[in-house]
Amino acid sequence: MTADGEQHPTTNEAGAGLVVEHITHRFPLPGAGLFGRHPGFRTVLDDLSLTVPPGSLTAIVGPSGCGKSTLLKVLAGLLIPASGRAEVNGTPLIGRPGGVAYHPQQDALLPWLTTLDNATLGAEIAGQSRAEARTRARALLDRFGLAGTERAWPDELSGGMRQRVSLLRSSLMPQPALLLDEPFGALDALTRRQLQFWLLDITAAERRPTLLVTHDIEEALLLADRVIVLSPVPAGIVHIEDRPDAELRREQREHGADHPAAQRILAALGPGSGT
Ligand SMILES: Nc1ncnc2c1ncn2[C@@H]1O[C@H](COP(=O)(O)OP(=O)(O)OP(=O)(O)O)[C@@H](O)[C@H]1O
Ligand SMILES: [Mg+2]
């Protein structure tokens, strides 16, 4: 729904893609007590619904602390919401970890694994053979700016490199939807640009519905078929910006950003939103 209350149509065919319906999530208030002696809850997600068709990318922007990472954790099966349902291509996601390829906001590299082994871990856990996962990872090392780091330990990598290993891991996971929580946040401008174009390419090629959390409005305008703006906590949808096709978005990027769309998103975020 837009800020003016208009309903947007669901764009995908029945059952296909990522479908999220009426998700509400609450966290216990600080000091609520282990056994609920002083129960109290704070609503963080407020009746959120969205649909991401196959081959399409939806970007989520919103003020810091509004609930973006919480939404992705719910969809990744790591948090159980108070209510709502979510599925990808008809398969339920709530309370079922491993249903989607998920890139958390903080990289989750294992310190005792090398770059290559960290990169292939998610694919292996999902049942892919190590040899196949390694072949796919090696083919992408260069594009991810990780050539020569195959045998490095996470401690030996910069923050940006760690983030790229983590992104490589998520992208190699074979699950039918991809959830990315600020995957480019710690990257330099050139690498960020290269990986943004890589993401555009794989979204089109792999046809996976993709959800991208970002604070970068230009990034959202380039990468997303649809940008969803969330309100401050409890997060609800305050604006939906539907975007032209990827080719036109690339052209707009070449000639400067799409200013009217950026203005609409900024207006929906409100003054001092912190995004
Ligand atoms: N495990 C938790 N227990 C209690 N409250 C939590 C927990 N995790 C997050 N929160 C609260 O829920 C709200 C939303 O957090 P979340 O991490 O989803 O925000 P976000 O939109 O991803 O923010 P940012 O843009 O800074 O990453 C915040 O107020 C946060 O303090
Ligand atoms: Mg977050």
C-alpha cells in the first residue's frame, strides 16, 4: 500500500516467487524477565505484506532500527513472527531455516575456514557437492575481487573482503530465493559498482526472487524492479516505487540518478530518517 492508501496489485502468477503476507513480529521489552514475570512486547513489524516475482528484485529502504533485518530473519526462518505467512514457490518459510539463500548484515565467516571453504559452506550444507561448489566459487573469485585469497583465513582479510566472501557464499547457495541484508555496505565505490552490476546480471539469469535491504537510494533505484519504503518502527510500508526495466535503469544511472523517484523515496522516508 502507498502512503495515500492505494492498493498495489500482486504482480506474479499464483504461488510463484516470494510471497509474504501479514507478517507481524514483536520482541520482548528489555527487562521483561526470563520467565515472563513482567511481560511486555514491542511490535517491530506491523502487518507487512509483499510479493517478489521470479527474476525480480525488490529493495527495502527504511530508517535505521525500523525492522529490515528482522524481516529478513523471519523470512530466513530464524525468528518466528507473532502472525503471518511466507513462502517461496509455494514452500512455507516460517520457522524453517535453510529455505532461502540469506546474506546477514554481519558477515558470518567461520574463523577456521579459508576463503574458499567459507564461500562454499552454504552450498555444501544445502547438499551440493564440494567439488561443484568449489568450481563455481573459483569462477567468481576474480569478479568479487578475491583472486589470490583462496587460502587466506578470515583474520587475514579486510572488512570489505570479508563482506565479499560472505556475499559469495550466499550467492552460491542454491535455494530458490535470495535475501541480501546490506551486502555492499563496507565496499569501496568501484567494487560496489562492479558487484551491483553482477547482481543485476544474476537476478536476470537465475530468475530467483531477490530481496535487498539497502540504505543507498541510488543503489535501490539501479537494482530494484520495486522499491519499498518502510516507516520508523513498527515498520509498515509507506511507499512503493515501481521502476522501469533494468536496461532503462542502467541508462538512467549513466546519465545521473532518476531524481524524481529519489525525491519521492526521500519524501516518504521523512526528514531526519537516518537512512
Ligand atoms: N533480538 C532482539 N531483541 C529485542 N529487540 C531487538 C532484537 N533484534 C532487534 N531488535 C530491535 O528491533 C528493532 C529493529 O531492528 P532491526 O535490526 O531489524 O533494524 P534495521 O531496520 O535492520 O536497522 P539497521 O538499518 O540499523 O540495520 C530495533 O529497535 C532493535 O533494537
Ligand atoms: Mg539491519
